[in-house]
Amino acid sequence: MKTYFVAILIVFVLPFLVYAQTEGRSTQGSEKRDVDNVQTVKGTIVEVKHPYATFKSEDGKEYRVHMGPQWYWEREKYQIKHNVKAQIKGEVKEVQGRYEFYPWEIVQDGKTMSFAGPDGKPNWSGGREGKMGAKSGKGGKGKGGKK
């Protein structure tokens, strides 16, 4: 009877625990961003340490930018320059008093780096070999500068 109870518990409770742990966070294959909270902010990239960058807006707010997987940057030949002005469009969340930026695109030195399509789905969500979302940027691929 005890084994039966444990099996029932695992079958019915475990899925809820897994869902609770992933709710509000994206997963690699089904990642989608909040299209209702898209902002465009101008400022300067002040530090780059993949998978994050630090961005300071013109009004003085500091954001942690989630850059996505390194392999996507390498495949697209994207590079971001620190201490250079940029414009970031994407979803902004405030988490524990810190601003988190999930970019859809970053424009720097006239070059656009694209990270998500109009539905908020990241371009890499199909995996390295899978179908990617929107094709990369209007202004070409961001080149030059330090990572």
C-alpha cells in the first residue's frame, strides 16, 4: 500500500512541481517573451561578460542584459562593444530590485543584432541546427569591438 501511495504521489505531484519551478522562466525549446512589455531604451553598454551585459540607460538606470546562448552570437558573428552607445529593444522585468533586459534587438554603431521575432520568440529557440525565428538584422551583423 505504501509503494502504491508513493507511485501515485510521484505521478500526480511531480508534474506540478516541475511546472511550478519553470513557470515565469523560459526554456530553451519553447522560450517566448512577454510581448506586452516591450521597451526601447538608449544608453551605453558598460560591461560584457557573456551571457550577460550591463547597460546603463540615458536616464541612469542600470540593466542586466540577457544575451542568449554564446553559440548564437558566434553563428551570427555578433559582437558588442562596451563603453559604446547602443539602443536596446526588448522585454524589461524588475526582479528583486534589479532591471533585467531580454533583448529582441540591439543596435550599436548603426548595426542591428536581432534576437527575437515580433512574437517574442528567440531566434535560437529551434536549437543550433533547427529553424531559427526572424533572420538577423536590418542593418547587418554587428562586427567589431570587444566581447
